[in-house]
Amino acid sequence: MIFKRLREDIESIRLRDPAAHSRLEVLLCYPGLHAVTIHRISHWCWTRGARVLGRFISHLGRLFTGIEIHPGAIVGRRLFIDHGTGVVIGETAVIGSDVTLYHGVTLGGTSLHSGKRHPTLDDGVIVGSGAQVLGPITVGKGARIGANAVVLTDVPPGVTMVGIPARMAMRRSKDPEFCAYGLPGESLPDPVIRAIDSLRGQIAGLVERVTELETELHGHPTLGCARLPHLVGGEPTVPGTGPDHTRPVGKSPDQPALERETGS
């Protein structure tokens, strides 16, 4: 079984990495392949009760490859860990088939309880270098996590997540070709700029509406400015008690007397 999976892993790496020129090169020079193969052995020991032996084999694999996969993690078929240095996969992580992880990726836990505390990656997920996927969350089938993103919530299938914390940058209508580092070839829309553009559009609509209301007010037979003298001309005024029924804004009826007393 292990050798059958090994052949399958080698072929999947050749399909996803143009730098893989031969099967022998993949077998000898790809630490991700070595780490996955060692994990299968350590996981076999772990599931049969030999947990210390499983941890020790996993430890040797980390020393040999620079990749740490806990023997309790469940790993599907054709996992490709490219470059690999610094990858950490926690005990309760679950990884589907045809998943790709780049160097520096962490599938980590965010709690101290012994239950499910690490992520689940569905089939076909790609996680770019340096990305941190944390907690008992689920990354949906075919999702892409951009380099250095920090993912703390569930990710829907088929979306691309970027940023800290990760936000959805785009949703695919169909499965594209393989995306290196979890990012598509075309430029990604910036969600912040998109939100600002939306706000600018709303503000423009409000300004236009206010202009329309001002025009209607000036032309209205009962609400026009002829009936609202405190809105017309010169200094802004408010209704008062004097003969002209208005007074300047900010001045009280006793203001002239106070000015005479102070010599203003």
C-alpha cells in the first residue's frame, strides 16, 4: 500500500511542479514526498496504539525534512508539500486529496482542549507560502489561500482568500488550472478599494438627491424660501421675537445692550 501511494504521489508532483524533470529526481530530492511517506508510517503506528513510536518516527522525519506532521493528523491522497521547510500540521488536522501546501504553512490549533482544534482542508485546496490556517475551521473544496494570509474562519468552496485577517478576494465560477502559491495569474481585486468605490458611489447618489430636493424646495409654492425668510440672504438667522421676527444665529436679544456696556 505504501509503495502504491508513493508512486501516486510521485506522479502528482510531476503534474504540479514543472521543475520535476524525472521520477528519480522527485524520489530523491523532494522533502515533501519524504515527509508524507514518513507520516504514513508514523500514522500507522499512532492508530494502532504505538503512540510514542509514532511520535518518534515523526520527530525523525522533522529532523530529516524540516517538515513537522503530527502522527495523529489525517492526510489524504496525493498531498504535495512544495519546498516544505517550516510546514507544521497539527494533531487533529484533516487534509483531503490533491491538496498543495507551500513552505511555511501552519495548520495550527487555537485552544488547549484535546478535541478537534486544527483545520480541515477539503479536496483540491492550495495554501500559499507562509499562510496560517488556525482553529477547527473548514476550508472548502478547491479554495485558495494566498501567501502569508491568516485564516481564522471557515472558507467557502472555490474562493480565494488573501490578507490578515484573510478576506475573500474573488470567487471562481469554474475550476481553473493549478494556481501556484494559491494565487491566480490575473490581478486580484482589492476588497478595501472595492468597498471605498462603493461608498463613493453612494455619496454621489446622496449629493444628487440633495440637489434635487433643494431645487424642489425653491420652486414649491408653500415651502419656498419666500415663506422662510431666515433661510434667505446674508448672515444665517433663526426665528426671533423682534419686529422682523428674526435674529442672527448665535446672538441673543440682549446682545446689543451687552455690547454697549462693554464698549464693543
